Amino acid sequence: MFNSVDEGFLRRAISVVEANMREADFHVEALAASLNMSRSALYLKIKALADQTPQTFIRRLRLKRSEQLLCDDTASISDIAAAVGFVEPTHFSRDFKQQFGMSPTKYRDACGE
């Protein structure tokens, strides 16, 4: 599907996002700078490889991590939201529900079943 260069790029991009997950102000510009790319080059590369915008790429990685934390961690929803870079728990809950089809609380409850 991907060549080794593209796979390496995606792994580096994911690694950079994961390393900066807690930083609420980590956005597309910071990702592009970390990868030594312009914002527009990053947009084209992520869009071609992942079929999503860099902003969506970052948000989905944050939400995927929050999904793990909800099942594995006893921290509050607000603490988990902060741990994945969301300043406002309400924004986190809205984005989580949009991504996974249920609220973080319901998702956590479903993990235990």
C-alpha cells in the first residue's frame, strides 16, 4: 500500500503527535515545523497518505489515545481530556462522541462490560 518512505513519514508524524499529545497548543504548524515541512506540503502529504487533513490527523490520534485511557485509566474524563490536549472537556466530549458514537462516560462504562 505505502512505500517504505511513506510508512516512515507516517510513523514520524504519529511519533511527533504522540510526543506532544498533552500540549493543547500543538497544532498543524508545530507538526509541520517538527517534520521540517511547510504547512502546505504537510497538508498535501497527509491528505495523500491518510486521506484526512493534518488537523483531523492530529485530532484522531488524540481521540484514539483517549479511547485507550478511558478503558485503562481511572482518571476523570476532564483529566483524560487534558492528557490528550483538550483544554475544554466539553469540546473533548463533543469530538469523542462524533468519532466513536457515544459519550466518553458511556464508552468507559462499555469498557467494563
